[in-house]
Amino acid sequence: YLSLLMKVIAISQRIQKIIKYNEFRDQVDNRLNFFVVKAGYLPVPIPNFKGCDKSHDKTLSNWFNKINPDGIILSGGDDLGVYKSRDKNENRIIKLSLSKKIPILGICRGMQVMNVFLGGTLWPDIGQGGFDGGIHRDGEGGEPPVGDIPHWTEMEGKEFEVTSHHHQGVRELGKGL
């Protein structure tokens, strides 16, 4: 019933390996769901369809047709290449979204995936691009932090907290970005 009243925003999810249970879980930060709801939309998580064969392309395509999202958010988390199944799934999501003219917002990693999909490149480490990685990291020697690092920012006169633990960054911009 809610989906009849609200536009649907489909959100990609990070993969978390849970060693204790020997399983992989799809996850999205609750703050992102809250933000989408506050904006007046219904957040719907996109499962990470594992594998790379044609049956998975069809599964994702069928999912898109049933959910019929009004927009897509490619969420953050993990460098590209850490979970190949997520990389492939998000590339399929971009391909489907572009073919159906569904708007896409890439957050952190999501923006990087879009950039690479469109022919752009990444700095393997943002420090190689001459950027100060210190604002995104905790540890000495540029080591990634254990958790997200909060930053306060302002938009339209309101302050809010954002978090990051960037490691990679856009080097060359992809076509059309």
C-alpha cells in the first residue's frame, strides 16, 4: 500500500562477511534509509545477485520490472574489487537504469562505480592524486580507519553529519559525468 503513495528509491547494498556464521549479508546504513524516507520516498534494498551469468542478469531485470523504481542510489562502502559480485551487480544496475532512463545517485563508492562504468578511472589511493587523505582516515601512515569518520557540513543553511573512510578517488572523469 505504501508503494502506491510513495515513489520508490532502490538502494544498492554493501556486502558484509560474517565470519562467526560463515555467511555474507547485504547491508545498507539505516541513516540512508531514514534520509530517503524523510525526502518522501520509499527505500527498497537491491539484493546482491551473486554470480555473473545470464540468469543473474535476467533475475535483476525481473526484479527491476516488478519493483519499478523511480530512482536508484548506489550506496557507499568497500573499494571496487573487494567483492566482485557487488561490482558486477552494480554494473548491471547502472546498465538497466540507463536503458530505462531511471535517475541514479552515486554516494562515495557508488559514484566511483558509475565513473568506472562510464570509462573513467580511479586513483588506487587518494594520496597518489595529491589529496589529503587525513580527513578521511584515522590511522598512522594513511591506514584506513576501523569505522567511519564523521564530518559536519552545511547545505541550505542546515548542518548535518556525513561519514567517510575513502581510500580510492576519481582520477579521470567518465563520459557524460
